[in-house]
Amino acid sequence: MVETKRMIADEVFCVIIKTMKSIHRKCLLSADIRRWLDKQTFSLEKTEKFYIKSKSDTECYYLRTYPDTYAKVLQEKGGEERVLEVTKTEYMQHRKKHIGRKLLRRAYKIIIDEEVFIVFEYLKKLEGLYLLESYFMDQKQTRESKTIEKLQPFILKEVDKDNKYLDKSLALHTKPMEYDLNKFFDKIDAYEAANLFFWQVPKRMYVRDGVVLVIYKNLRLIHHYQVNFQSKHFPATLHRLRVLLRRTATLMHSFSSLFNPSIERFSTSLLMRYHDETKQLRYLYFLEELCATKKDASLSLHSTLKSLTLEEERAVVQMLFEKPFRQLIQIMTRELYEEGYHQGRSLKKEVKKVVKQHLTLFKSLLQQTKEGYNERVLEELYVLIDALQTLVEDFYHLLGEQKTQLLVEELNILLKPLREYRNCRERQNILKSVKESAENKSLDISPLLCTDTEELQKRIEHALRLLRASDFYI
């Protein structure tokens, strides 16, 4: 029976060895291991392995040991494996239905002084990946192994507990990547705040790591502009702070599956609450500046706006430096540092997937406007475009600069008039509120109201017609 299993596949050979040896180690090797292999006596097997969809409590994969031995392996949740020989026809039928990638590899089996070593060399899409599995009788044999000592120059690290090197992970997820995430956090900390806008997340990275680094960069900038706004009440500083609050909320919501659900909901809602709470001041700054340029604006209107701005400014500064805001930043930062195994999905692939999902929703909403639309639909369109812009600006180097440039140009056909239209509406609401609360009930607010809303509506209608006929590619 042992010999039959050994013929079936090298994975099964490992199972047999495990029953004989109590200590099992798994290591990542450098490609230089070829130099050591060339000097050894080994038995060589070439195998192909692929997974198929199976029940939640069972894993099912198929093995081919070249040239012509085929097997089906059922692995129960408890770890027990059942190996069934199958025909080439059955194997090839299921091969068409495989999920993920097919694992093609060579297994070099070496026995030295009763110690068993298997070097796996992965081929095709995993080319360059080498893993070592070694088996020992006990801890003493492990410590005194001369072979392990000789192998040290080729061992990059032990991966016994690193789930991204499991065969299923290698088949279903991206090729394993090695980097020190903490070093990237340190690099972001080393940047001057003003230069953080030029920092880009590395291209080859796991999705959660990439997203948390961008959010961490945003949190550093939020802190910078928060402190800066306290000392110098510049309108531009408040605007940048609000943009960062909204963009960070967008990222957390767009990649919500990467975070603790309760923390994601709490953080996203609070970030948007602070964004909304600072909107009044942002518009008051704008209206006060606009009032100063209008010859027909009265001094009393200018005085009223200035008084309201100072009052709102004090309230916003107090709000941003109260305990809840500080706690929000602390909670989010802790969540970013939370470790644990996350599915090894590529940042680039997942960003493209999320952008395509947003574009699908956007196109669906565009088609609805053919039958008519209202303020709610326009707001939903704006929110979607805004989310797409956030994703494009943070990850354009992953999506392709030419593609994103074309996408941004198309979206701006609608975004620009839509943004102006929203701004006009907000100005009108705030100015009405100013007049209602003013002592002088005859206060003339008309010089600051928009005069081109009808023209903006025509531009929005024209943009909707153009975009309904467009295709968006990423």
C-alpha cells in the first residue's frame, strides 16, 4: 500500500514520511539551491496538481505524476486524506473545470543519514519559487542535522506557519511576495507631510497591505492639516483636510472586506460625519471671499458672513481637537497594524476589480437617467464619480496611466458641471439660512447666488447623453 501511494504523488509520499517522523519543517529557498542539488543523489518526480470546487468541509484536488499516473485526493476538514486512482480521461475532464492555477512542479527527494529532504521547484507561473520540506525523528536530530547547517545559506526563511505557501494558496492566489510591511510604514513616517502626496504604494503587494499603506498615508496627512488648521485658519487647509476625510472613507468602504466590519462601519460613518460638519465653514470661507469681489454686495452682508465664519471656525477647531476625533484616528491606526493571514490577493488585480464594480454601477445608473432623473440620482452619480476619482488618483500607476487619463477625461464631462451644480445648491441653502438667522431680515443675498443654474442643467443633460453612449475600460 505504501509503495502504491508513493507512486501516485509526491504529496502522498510526504504524508507517509510524516507518519514515520515527528518533526516537519518547511522553508523558502533561494534559486541558488540548484548548486546544492547538482551535488546530491536524488529521486525526481514531476507532478501537476489542480483544485476543483468542493464542499465546504472537504478539499478536492487532482494529481498527475508524470508520465501517466493519475489520482483524486479528498482532504477532510480534520486533515485526513483519501487517495483514489483515476483514469486519464476522468483526470482530463476535471482539468477543464479547475479553479485558480495548475501547480506544475518537480520534487527532488533526498535521504541523508536517515533525514528526509524534499526540494520542490515550481514551474510556469510560479517559476523561481523553491520550497524545502524536511523530516526528522525528534528535536535532537533537527538540532544536530549537518545537512540543515549546510543548507542555511540557501534558506530565506521558515514558512511552516505562513499560509500563503500552502498549495491551495499557491493555486488560488497570487504568487507569494516577500517584503517587510513595517519598513513601508517607517518610510511613510520619514516623509515630510508636504511630500507625502508624491508617495505611491508599491505595485507588487498584497491588497490589504497596499490599501492600509494608502490609508496610513492619509491619516498622517489628516493629522498634519488638522494641526495646521488650528494654528493658521487657511481655507485651503480646511479644503485639503475635508478631501482627505472623504477619500479615506471611500477607501475603507470600497475595500470593506479587508477590515473588521464594526471598525470599518464606525470609521467610515465618523469620517463622513466630520466631512459634513466642516462643510458649512468651507462654504462660508468661499462666500466671504466672493462677497469681497462683488460690487453690489452690501457691507452688512459682508459683515454678517464674517461674523458667522469666525463663529463656525471656533466650533470646527474645537471639534477637530476634541477626544472623539483623536480616538477615531487611534482606532483606525490600530486596525491598520492588525496582523493575521489575509487571502493573498494581488493589490493590482483587486484594485482593477473594485474599479470595474464601480464602473458597472455607474453605467447602470447612467442608463436609468434615460427615463428621467432627480436630485437623488444626480447625487448618487456624483458620489460614484467621486469614488472612482479617489481610486484612480491613488492607484493610477497600477491601472495604467493612459487608461486612467482617458477615464478621468470622460468622467469630467459630467463631474465638472455636476460639481458646480451641487455647489450652487449648497450656496443657496447656506445663504437662505444666513438670511433667516440674520437680525436684518431684508439682507440682500442675491449677489452671491448662482445665475447659471439653467445652463448647468443643460450641460449635465448633454453630459449624460454622451456618457450613456460610452464604454469605460480599465
